[in-house]
Amino acid sequence: MQPDLATQADQGLMGAASALAHRLHLPTTLMKFLIVGGLAFVIYQVFLYLIYGEPPTAFLPDLSGLFWFLPDRNPDPSLSDPDIRLLIASIVAVEAAILFQFNSHERWTFRHRPRHGWIGVRFIKFNISSIVSPIIIVVTTVVLHALDVSPYISSAVGVLIGFVWNWTVNSLLIWQKHHPGPLAMAGATEEDFR
């Protein structure tokens, strides 16, 4: 009996994540968390570029006309006069990344951990717990941009600061580890309890 394509693809990605985690001496779940976080960062940057419109390199077009209904970019932002378009773009980009992260953590990163309650409740808990990280990202982006730092570098700094918060809350509160007794261990693999 052949496993379906989704299972084969998932095993391939899980195998690659496990191999990389082993090579770097990191837990597999942490490696998956980092991979999802890296992809979420890319999603955040893409949405930021699409909505804010200022290309990070000369090779990309200026897309500011796509969202003509948003305020224009502030050419000379300061702490007292921030770039409102950047603020709006950052908020939308953060929520797009949050939706991607929750789905990925639910289906892949923390798949082996027990689920407590309805998925909607976990999603609400995830969004509430994630509020601190987007605030860190948005405030860092706006403040550093006002200090003449690129919004893309500013957001990267915010993401790094928010990572510690995200890992701690997600692994300890949303998808808690299960510490099984000897009877529960019968027939279980090590992956089931990481």
C-alpha cells in the first residue's frame, strides 16, 4: 500500500528538518519552528513590499500605486511624524504572517503534541499570545525607519527580538509538551513527545 503524496511530501520535509536539527544539535521541533518563522518572515516582507510599495532593491518595481487609497509614503518620517502607510502595511503584513504561522504550527511544527480544545480556541490563544511580537516588529520598524534605517532591516531586527517571545509562548502555552507516564509510552515513538 502506497502512502499518499501529501504524506510522502510531509515525511520528506520532516526528514530534512530532522536531519538539519541533528546536524546543528537542535531539537527537531525548534528547527521546524525556525523554518516556519523564516518562511513567515518572507511572507511578511512580501506583504510589506506589496502594500508599502517601496522596493527594497532597484531590480523591483515601485508598487505604491496598487494601494492608491492608502496615504502616501512620508518622505521624511520622524518619531513625531511617522510614516502612516508603513504602519498600515506593517500591521497587514504581520497578520498575514500570523495566519501562515498558526496553520504551519498546527499542521507541522507541533503536530506531535496533544491538542487541547477546539482549533478556534487555539487560534484565538495564538493570536492573543502573538500580539506582543507584532507590536515589537511594528514599533521597531517604525522607530528605526524614523531613525533613517531601511524598513526591511528594521523589520528584521524586530523579528529577531520577537522570536524569543514567540518560541517561549508557543512551546510552553499553546502547544504544550505532554509528559507521558510509562503506560502512555507503550508503542509511542520519541517524535511523539518532543
